[in-house]
Amino acid sequence: MCRVEETSGKCDYKKQWEMKIKIFGEGKVEKLKNSMVSRPRMKLWMIRALTTILLWTCFAQLMTLGEMFSPKLLKGWPSCFTQSGPELPLVAELSSIPPKLILPPKRLYKNNGYLMVSCNGGLNQMRAAICDMVAIARYLNVTLIVPELDKTSFWNDPSEFKDIFDVDHFITSLRDEVRILKELPPRVQQRVDQGMFLSMQPVSWSDISYYVHQILPLVQKHKVVQLNKTDTRLANNELPLEIQKLRCRVNFNALRFTSQIEELGRKVVKILREKGPFLVLHLRYEMDMLAFSGCTHGCNSEEEDELTRMRYAYPWWKEKIINSEMKRREGLCPLTPEETALVLNALGIDRNVQIYIAAGEIYGGERRLAPLAEAFPNLVRKETLLRSDLKFFQNHSSQMAALDYLVALESDIFVPTYDGNMAKVVEGHRRFLGFKKTILLDRKLLVKLIDQYHNGLLSWDEFSDTVKEVHSDRMGNSKKRVVTPDRPKEEDYFYSNPHECLQLMDESLRRKLDNVG
């Protein structure tokens, strides 16, 4: 009986269910069933999604902590691309792995117009100018177009910005400061093609108020302004600290050479390091330098005539009639190879040290280099170290100079024989890298001592002792720039000693160490 009743109950329940189907309709019931099945799935999906978000959040926090406490402090600022010693191959191998790219957030601002820049001079003259133009563009709230490099000067180098510098890194690394474009937007380019823009030369050594009150209104009026001469257009001193900091950031971080140039730089440094310490000698005894400066000490009459003809051939070299010996006595001439050999000996430089000559073709060739090679037989040049690797750099003097720049940064000692743009910019960069030894020669005193020694008025010991004493505090050590009001050409150059940035670096390092502790 029980079994029959149970069966009967089931049948009644079935009949009731069938009746409900008829009442509600089969479609609605099917939806009801699906909703009952989908709700657990929805809950499961939500749990998985929330778990994934939580895990990624934890991962991001751990990465942030890792960067904060990792040994590489001041990540936004560069260091040498290699280290000295036996670990060099490992470092060079690791440096080929691209670091994690973390882009700064874009700075949003109302664009006041477009700034085009045509640089002039050699590589390091243009490098400093680019730093200045970025700072000016940032302060004026304009859009900067990637600078155009000089192709018409003595060197006739056809290199574009992208051939020397990593242009994408340049743009992205500064996006939190200023908007930089590779080229003008099409509609703005049409205005330029129609001549609807202003081209001008800014005043040398100007402070920021000049650009705010004189240049900015012109940008707002014409929408596009081209500055066609940019060297030394911003003052060394009395600028807002933010501008000085940005000049350093561009110079030491944003202006990174192309991977091809950096790779060759690593190769040269590795070759030199395998044989021990090395000194980089910026021997500025090249034909263009001698013709421009009018320095002909040690040259024969034919060479003097050749240099004079060259000086008159370039109309933008304004000084034509030059008293070479007077200039030399004033310390305004580069040291000759013979004078350089004497000075390095007097300073106590080891005869067997490797000396890498960072320069173009030495005027007079091997004949003029002979006294230096006799005194220091381990002279090397990039042309002998790399040979076939340099074929892509032929007739590209700025790219060759970039290679010399990298090797100069890495050297144990850097000695420039003339205080030109490369000497100054490398000096400042080596200060930034930890006040690396840079011997800053006092040429005015040296030529006087050299003449006294040659004339028998000083013994070798007297000559050597005096040279060492004079240069004991001229080794690229920490100091403040010398400021000469109203005479900017005579005061210390900002890029040779950016002491504001060196102080900030020390303060930032101390703060990070305190936080870690």
C-alpha cells in the first residue's frame, strides 16, 4: 500500500508540474531553469575576477617595493654603461637586456605654440643647446619639435638627430615635462610651407625673463617660431632651480646615444679594460681648431699659410688676423703634441699606460704625433681598435665624436688639451658620475713653464714639481662655479660644473638611504 501511495503521490506531483508548465508556458520555465543554473556560474566568475585583480595589485606593490629598495638608486639618472674590472663582460651582457619601460605620466598644459630648433656647431655644442631648448620650451609651455642638427658647418655631417640619439627615449623620458614631436602636425606644417612662421636668432646668454617677455609673445602671435642659432643662448647662472635641474635631466638622462653607438662604446672600453687602466686624451690638435684659433706654434710656413687660407674660407669665423704667439701666451691655444707629452710626463703619468686619443685627424699626422708616441708608446685610437666596425661612421664626425664621448666618460683619467665644448661637457658629466678624475690643464701657466724649461731656466725636477703643485686642485673635484657678472664668456660654464644637480643628487641619495634604514 505504501508503495502504491508513494507512487500515486509522485504521479500527482508530476501532474501538478505539467499543469504549471501549461499555465506559465514552456519558454518561461526554460528561462527560470537557466537562471537557476547561471547564478552559481556568475558567482564563480566574479570570485575568479576579484582574485585576479587582488593578485595583480599585490604584484604591482611588490614591484614598487623592489624598485625602492633595490641597489640601483636614482633610477631616473644614468650611470656609466659599464664598470671597470673583471666584471665588465657580465655587465656588458646584462646591459644588452632592455630594462622594464616605465613611462612618466604626460604633463597636460595649454599649448602656446610650436618651437622649431636648428642647432649649430659640433656634437657637444649642439648637445648643450638641446638641453637649453628643452628647458625653454618647458618654461614657455610650447610644443618642441625634435631639433635639427647642423649639416653645413666645417664637418659637413649629414647625421639626423635619430642617427646619434635615441629619439624615442628622448621624447618619452621627458613627456612629464614638455610635449615633443618628431615633426609638426600636418595643418601646422602647411603654414610653415607657406612661410607663415618666424625664424630668428635668440640673444646669447639670456635669462629666462627674455624668453618669457620677448620670445613667448612671438610664439603666440606666429604659432611657429624657429630658433636658428642655439648655442649658449641661456645664461649659466641666476636661473630658477627647476630649469637647472631640467637641463641636467636632459643632458644626463634624456640624451641617450643610439644602441649602435653605445654598443661600439662598450666594445672599445672592454678592449681597453682587458689591458688595464686607460687615460683618454682629448688632443684638440686638428686642422679646423688650429685654423679657427689661429694657433700655429710649431707649424712650418707652409702649414701656417694653409691654416690662414682655411680661416678666410669660412665667413662665419669672424676673427681673421690673429697673433699666434700672443694667443699662446694667454693660454688660448690647444697644447701641441710635443707640449702634451712634456706635461703628462711632468704630472707623473705612467709611461706604459694606455692613452686613447679622442680626436679627429691630428694635423701633421704621424710626424706631429711622434714625440707623444715616443714618450707614451701605448697610444691607441678608435680607428685601430675597431677598424671595420667604423665603416658605417665614416664621414659622420658627430657619430665619431659620440663614440669618443662615451669612452671619455669611462676612462680612469680624462685630460683635455683645450677647453672646447667636448672638454667642458665631458668634465661636467664626469663630475656627475662621481667626480671622476679630470685633469684641467692651466695652459697659460704651462706654456710659460714649458718655455722656461726649454730655455734652461728650470730644471726638470723644478718644472715637474711646479706642474704637479699647480694642478693638485684641478682634478675635477667638487666646487662651486665661478660667477662673473656681465661677462658670461669668462665665467665657469654651466655644463662643465652643474653643481646644483650634483648637490641634488647627493641629497636624493641621502634621503633614499635614510628611508631604507
